[in-house]
Amino acid sequence: MFNWLYGLIGDMLSWFSSLFGGSYALALLLYALLFKILFLPFSIVQQKKQIKMAKLTPKIELIKAKYRGRTDRPTQQKMQQEIMELQQKEGYSPLSGCLPMLLQFPIIIFLYNVIRNPLTHICKLSDTAVQKINQIVNTVGDKVPKLVEFGSIDQIKLASKIDVTSEALGEYSDKLANLPDFTIFGGFDLGGTPRDAFSWLWLIPIIAAAFTWLSMFISRKLNGNANAMAQPQDAQAKTSLKIMDLIMPTMTLAFAFSFTGMMGLYWIYQSALGILQTFILSRVMPLPKYTEEELKAMRKAQKAAEKAQKQALKEAPKYRSLHFIDEEDYDELPEIKAPDGKKTDLKSSSDAPEIKD
């Protein structure tokens, strides 16, 4: 269904490679830059959502402070209702920020497929041809490699081993003529997988993980103190946030060790360009920043709201929910009048008024 599109992007990647003397590493840099520009509208929409959220954060925190300490369900529902009304009033939808990411995800998977399969999309070889070339390249003496499923062949690793001048390739030589070069800096092969053996390729996953962490750190730094009101205050919440900051770099490290060095290099490109994009957007469309005096005033108002809430709870009758369920919810049961005018309480069920249909 998408073969024509795969072919078009494969031709473009091949052309990028030819611009740099056949270098696949430099072609991927231009490839990453092009699609980062094409995805820029999604990033602009996301930045606008962050600006709206940054403006709303202090108001939302003050609403939360008003209800802090009251964990019963009706109170929590009332708090969420106030927050939703505030967001609707300001034209902000929490779910709208997810849509650009969901739209990008299948496109990114599509683009990765082109990168990982240069024999199919650049050299235009069929699945059968790729399997045959795999047998030719990996045959050692009389030992022929087992026939594997097409999808399990790592085409970058295979392509990096191909000698296009070999007569054994026969009918495939013409199509392999435009095969890119998978080395960098004059001889360092990026077609290998770091997990296969200890080598300089181990630097690729480490650098990729470091850039992933750096992109997250810089993004938070460039956003300034716009979300300072929403930052966790207790030690446990801060520890949880630090753990979350380590998850993405750790995942990048694990994946980069499992794939070829060329894929790890592409992830480095993506992170580096992401940092550059974040920097530019933070200057062109800055998030609202608050001075120390403004933050102190917000904190003071927040504490005042919390103090007023605590005082109101002390003065109000003690109960466990906003709704009367049974007499155990009250310290002192309310008095009611029976039909004969006598005062009674709810425990005196015999004196309670009769409920008629």
C-alpha cells in the first residue's frame, strides 16, 4: 500500500547520501533535519499548549490548596470540577496536547523503517534477494548460515559487510552500486552492534543516552520557573521525579546497545536537533516567567488559602464526607422534631418521623 512512499523516501535518502560522497551517517543528519522541520508545526502547537498551562498553573495550585487535607470523594470531585471549569474558561484542554504526539508516532515508525532497511528502500531489492545476499555474505567456507525470516535480518549490519566488487553477488551488483558507505571518520564502521563485543561502538549508546537526558534537562531549564508552583515540595515526590528523568535515558541506552551504531547515531542527531528546536522556540514563543517577588506572593496566597482551609475545618462540625450517610459520620447527632413536637435524635428510631410514600 505504501510501497510508492517507501520508494520515494528511499530515493531521497539515497540522494542525500550522494551529496556527501556516499556517507550514510551524514545523509541521516540531513534526513533528521528535514523531518524535524516538517514536524515543526506539531512542536509549535505543543509549545502553545505549554504556555497556556504555565499561565494556569498558579491558579490551579491555589484551587488545590483550598481543598488540601480533605481527601473524601465529594470534596475531590468538587476540586476537579473547579479545575475543569477554569480550564474551559481559559480555552485549555489537557487532552489536546496528546493529539500531536499521537499523529507523529506512526510517521516516526514509518521513517525508522526506511532507515533500518537500506537494501530494500535504497537499493530496491526484494525480500528474496536480501535473503540470498545474506547467505552469500555470511557464508564462511562450507558453512552456510541458516535461512532466517526477512524481518529478522538487520540490513544495516548486512549492508556494511557487502563488498560490491565481489563476483559472488552476480545479478545483484547493479542494484548494489548505489549502496551507501556505513563508515564514519574514514573507517569506523557503524554497521556493527555495540552488544556484540566491547569496542569503540560502546560510545554511541552512552552518548545517545547522555543527549536524551540533556534534552530533558535543557527543556526544563529553558522553560524557567513557569511551572514552579506545580513542582513537588516533599522529598518523596522529588525522588519520584528524579527517577522519571532517568527512565528515558536508560531506555535509550538499552535500545542503542541492541541496534547498530548507525541507529544510535541517528538518535543522537534527533536529540541534538531537539535541543536546538527547544532553544529556538523558547526564544520565539517564551513561556511566562515569574519574578521571585511574584512567586513569593503566589506562595503567600497559597499558604493563606491553606491556613484558611485548616481554620474552617477546625471550626466546622467534624465529619468524614460532604454527604450524610449514617449517624457514625457525626460527633453529635442533629436533633429532629417528631410529629408530636418532641425533640429526638437519629438513634431513637422509634421516635423518628414516619416516611410516607
